[in-house]
Amino acid sequence: MNKLTDNIDKARAASRERLETAKEIATEGSLVAREKMSESKARAAAMLGEGRDKAAESVAATRDAAKKAVAKSEETLTNSPLAIVAGGAALGVLIGALLPKSKAEGKYVGGAGRKINETARTAYQAAKDASRDQIGELGLSNDNMRAQFKDLFGKAIEAAKTAMAAAQDAVKDEHQGKK
């Protein structure tokens, strides 16, 4: 029986040794995992901080751009109010030309629309003739007038773009403020 007891003791010792080895391996694995988690946590925190900084910079840059757009719009409105009116009128005409005519519009406004068109054509022709006469009296050339009109129209378009961008930014800021 002595041999059996010895074998049992040897098996117990071997089992204890294997258990201790498994515990050591598990402990080392646990330490490595904790270290990796700690490193990942630190990287994530750093990335979050960088993201916050970049977001804050973007918000500041957007605010500055919006302020500049508003200032430029105000300056344009102050310096060239007729350019804004001309740009708005041109934009309205363009949008009106692009929108299809509805059946209801033809039914309810058709006769009035034709009359308005005729009146507008007559007024346009009268304005065109009067402006030619006035330009002739002032001694201005067609090329000079075209250049001035292009400049005016360009300013009107730029003012309209700036105003639209400022309005969009204001709406975005207001919408973000409500979230």
C-alpha cells in the first residue's frame, strides 16, 4: 500500500505544481490584459481630448466665419443697397422661371398673368428706350455700361451668397442651441 500512497502523493504534488503553474500563467495574463486595457484607456482619453480640442477649434472658426460673413453682408448692404435689390430681383426672376406653372395658377391667374406680362413688356420697352436716351445724353458707351452692370450684378450675387451663408449659419447655430 505504500506504493499506492506514494503514487497518490506524487499525483497530488504534480497536480499542485500544475495548479500553481496555471495560476502563475493566469496572473501574468491578467496583468498583461490590465496593462493593455490601461494603455487603451489612456489612448482613448487622449483621442477624446484631441477630438474635443478640434471640435472647439472648428466651432470657433465657424463662428469667426459667420461673424465675418455678417459683417461683409452688412458692409455690402450699406455700400450697395441697389446691388442687393437687383440681386434679389434677379434671383426671384430666376426661381420664377425655373418653377413650372401649375394648373391652378393658369386657371386663377391666367388672364391676369397675361395682362401683367403685356404691361411688363410695355414697361420694359419704355424703360429700355428711356435708359438708351439717358445713356446717350450722358455720353456713356455700351461697353462702359456693360462693365458697370457686370460689376454691380457680381456684387449683388456675392452679397446674396454671403447673406444666404450667414442665414444658414444662424439657423444652424439656433438649431444646435436647441439640441
